[in-house]
Amino acid sequence: MPPARDPRLAVEEEYQLARRLNTVEALELFIARHPDDPLAAKARTELRRLSR
């Protein structure tokens, strides 16, 4: 049985995908799925930038 995937890596990959998509929807989805993750703060900053 393979070892479990590092959950931190999975969250990082989701964040990077949201940034690459560069849409309000992608960033909002990331924030909704991981509201307490430190990367959510970065996603909120990106979201504010996009909303200008």
C-alpha cells in the first residue's frame, strides 16, 4: 500500500491551480475549501486584486 499523500502538498497544489486560473471563482472556491489555511490569506489578497 502506498503511503498517504501529504495533505499540505495537496493544498499547495490547489492554491497554485487557483492562481493559474486567475479567476474570482477559482480563488473563492479555494478559500471556501481551506478557510483556515495560511494560503487562504494569500488567496484573499489575490481576490481583492482581481476585484478592483
